[in-house]
Amino acid sequence: MTPASRRDFIPDRIWHAEPGEPLTPLDRADRPGLWERVAASDEAVVTQVSVDPHGMVWPTSSSSAPYLMREMLDALGPVAGRSVLEIGTGTGYNAALMAEAGADVTTVEIDPDLASAASAALERAGFADRVRVLVADGEAGAPDHAPFDRVIATAAAHTVPYAWVAQTREGGRIVVPFTGAECPGALLVLDVADGIAAGGAVGDAFFMPLRAQKQPQAVLQAERAPGALESLRVTVDPSGQTVHIQPCG
């Protein structure tokens, strides 16, 4: 089998914007050269949008930038022979990469249309027997298929659901983009022990949010306090989530 290619998971219609311009539809059949360049880039590709009452176009789903996908998978650690829960299927490409690395992948997508398209792409690429696609709210995880060795979210959260922790095996790991006001845009890595997930940030990760966890732009675009990324500490237990910035020194 040939290695998974992001190009094979990107739909024929995407949305693209030149610098300083709004997002506009880009159809593969109409502008194949530009479509190919966008699909082959190391940047995020917008695959779904919504239009607000003022006519503004907002992205609601995308294929993540490949460099960031690599960073998140590195943070997740080795997945060969492990069960992985992915929150946010998107195009299905990230799930394919994990399956290709030897993981048993369960991926949850809240949008039925995205889930259907991802399932079709995974089947075309030969991953249908290694990736289980569920249509559900990812905040609840996938209890019928738990426990998992790893959990990775491709949608951002300001509050890590305890369901993810409860469905992770002892010694497992959770990787999720964090949008809490304490340190928005952080790539959070939590290790699970005794039913508690704890950890900190290992880098930057700006993602669209879980659909029930949207944050005001004022929070998302706020300047972080000096050293916040390096000193962020998050703990998630049955009573809830605790976030603090650990003093340096």
C-alpha cells in the first residue's frame, strides 16, 4: 500500500484566500493547478465554512497543517499496537496516518456530512478496516469502544472533558489544543494515572474549537502572559479541571 497522502483526503471543493482577501470557494475542476498547490502546501486547508447573517464566511472544518499534525503525533508518542481515540475526524487523513503507523483508531465526528466524506476517503485509500468512524459528539468520547491507550483531539477545548480521562487506560496520554484564557493556543499533553490526567504545554496549537466550547475572539487573540506556555499546568479529575500557571524558579 502506498503511504497516505493528504491530497487524497481533501475534497474537490475547498476554500482559499489570498493575503488580505476573504475566503472564496476553490473547485478542483475549475482551477486544478491552484487546488493542487493548496493541497500540497504545509498549511491548513479549509474544507467547510458557514456564512453569518452579515455575509461573512467563517471556517468550520479544515485539514490541519501537516507540520502541526506531525508535532501532535510526536507528542502522542508511539501508537503501533495501541488503541487511539481521535476527537474530530475532519477529512480522515490524521486517522489514516495513525492507522498507517499501526494504531487501532476510533475517530469521532459530530458532523454527519464530514464523517461520511471521511469514511469514503478512508475506504478509497485502503484504511476502512483499520479506522472506525463514529458520528457523535466527541466530548463524550466513545465509551462503547473504550478503553484507549491514547486520545488525540483535532478540535480545541478550554475544558478537557473528564470522559476522555475515564476512557484512557492507566499510563495513557491525551493530546489536545487548549483555548483556556490562561494560555490560549497551547498544545496540551496530559498523562493519565489513577483516574487523573495531568500535564502541561509542549508548544503552540491553534485549532477551531469543539462546537460546544467556542471562545470569544478577545480570548483567542489575547496576548499570553510571559512564560505562560512553559509554566501552564492542567489537571483533570472527576471533580473537574484545574488550571494554573506554575511560578518559575
